[in-house]
Amino acid sequence: MSAMLEIEFRLNGVVQRTAVAADMSALEMLRDVLGLTGTKYGCGEGECGACTITVDGRTVNSCLMFAVDCNGREVQTIEGLSATPLGERLNHSLVAHGAVQCGFCTPGFMMQAQQVLAEHPHASREEIQRGLEGNLCRCTGYRKIIDAVEAVAHPTASAE
Ligand code: FES
Ligand code: FES
């Protein structure tokens, strides 16, 4: 059995201390130790984006990151994003555009959309498409997902 290590980091704005196995992924820690099941396990290999979180403001695939590497970092999950004004806007827009089908990919798309909009607050459709290309939707609802993010990037255009 792998050694347990104490780590401390900020999770969705709150200091979190926990003990994790040295070989545990950040995704396992979030879901199985801390009970934050909004972050999804898709492929486990960095291919689908279902497990996307942000670490120090940058998106990462939590299935590929060791939990111990969260030590001292600022981590945000979909639970944290959902409580922000941008998270609420993204959520409403995805629902309004019918972009939540089975919903499995939605948290990862929202986390990645936040990153795209942080870099380009009024991102073009192409920038959104490019920014989200690492996230897979098994229901293949890509057009609706991109429409939804575009509506958040260009709120007045979509209200016309
Ligand atoms: S579960 Fe991490 S990228 Fe697919
Ligand atoms: S809505 Fe089902 S995987 Fe995207």
C-alpha cells in the first residue's frame, strides 16, 4: 500500500487539508476522498476532458495529475465554478441551447469554457471551437455547446 501524505491547498476558495496516497490522482481525491463528484471520470487517459479542473487558474486533466501535486495550489472544480456568476451564465446558456444531453461532459466543457472566456472574453466562434477541442461529447452535441458558449461571449448579439 502506498504511503499517505498530508497535503493542504485551496479548493473552491476554502482551505482544505487531507491525506492522500502518493499514487492517487487528483480526480480520485476529489471524487472519492472529498466527495466532489461533479468532476467526471471519462477515459482516465487525458483524452476526453470530462475531468477538467483548474489549478492556479489553468485547466488541467485531473486524471493525469497526482493529488499530492495539488499541495499549496489553488484548485477549482465545477462545484466552485457553478457558484460564480460566469458559472451560472454558462449553465443557463447550456440548458437554454439544449446542449446538455446526457450531461456527462458538461462539467468539463464548463471548466474549459471558463478558460476560453478568461483568455478571450468576447471569443469568436473559431476561438471557442479551438478552445474546446480537447473536450469530447459522446452525444456529439458540439454545435449546441459552442452556440451556448458563444451566447455567453456575446450576450447582446444573442439577445437580439
Ligand atoms: S478522464 Fe481525464 S481526460 Fe478523460
Ligand atoms: S452531453 Fe452526453 S457526453 Fe456530452
